[in-house]
Amino acid sequence: RKLAERSEASVQVSEFNLSCEGAGERLVLPELLGSIRASSSLSTVKKQLNRVKQKKSVELPLSKEESERVVREAAYSKTSKAVAKWEQVVLQNRRAEQLVFPLKQERGGAAPIEEVLTGWKARTPLEQEIFSLLHKTQQPVTDPLLTPLEEASLRAMSLEEAQLRRAELQKARALQSYYEAKARRAKKIKSKK
């Protein structure tokens, strides 16, 4: 093993290294300032020195464990903020004697066709064209289930009678559609007998 020895490469004096060999020589200020540009003034040199003083040394990067810990802390704070939104709901559900899910009850089943038709409007060009053709041929567009006579008779009846009457009409329509479908199937068969 060799001992590390310090050796100076040259006797020349520069701003970066000083040699001990030229101990008898004196340093002259113009030699030290020779590396500074001739056009730069003393104030710019002072500014550069101040900038160098103000610059702090760069810190070493964190180790793997420390960087992972920082990431975990950030993720924990973000998640805790997101979960904090639901604290009141959770407390309210814990205090409740009975819970029914889903909490916001929606109407079961499909909406009645009368409600769907009253809120429906033609939006696409195809729907508008079909709607205009139906108006030209005077087809019923609003309520296909009940005729005006049926509506008038429903208004005259009590609620229970109207429900019974409506159930009868639905049953009659279902039977009619069933027999029509059966007739269509029978018509397709070649040997009906």
C-alpha cells in the first residue's frame, strides 16, 4: 500500500491552485485577477462572489427508506382528507336504529308509460321526422293506452272501481295479443290440420 503523497504539478500561480514550491515569490493582485475578464468591473465581481456565497450546498438525496416514508405520509394525509368527508355519514349510520339500503330509495320497476310520454320530446332529427309524420297522419301521439271514452269513464268511477276496470282492460289486451301471436304462428305452419 502506498502512502498518499501530495505533489504540485507546476510552480505557476492560478486562481485555482497555489504551489508551495515558489515560496519566495510574492503574489501580485493583477495575476490573481487575470482570469477575470477585462471588461467586467469590480461591481460584477462582487455580485458574482455574493451569488456564490448565497448558494447553498446541494443536499444529498434521501435514502430509499426515507423517500418511501415521505411518500407514505403524503398518501396518508391525502386519504385521511378523502375519508374525513364521510365521517358524519358514518356516525349517523352508527346512531341509526335501522338502516335500509340503498339509503336513497328509488322507485322500483319501470315508470308508467303516461309519465314517460308526457316528459318525452323529439330530440334527434330522426325522431323529429317520425313525430312530424305521425302528426300529418293524425296518429295518437300522446297516450296510446286509453281512448278518450275510457278516460272519461275512469274519471266518473271511484278509485277502486277504476283500478278494477283498468286491470280488466289490461287482461283483455294481454289475451288479445296472445291470440294474435298464436294466430301468426299457426299461419306460418304449412300443415295446420
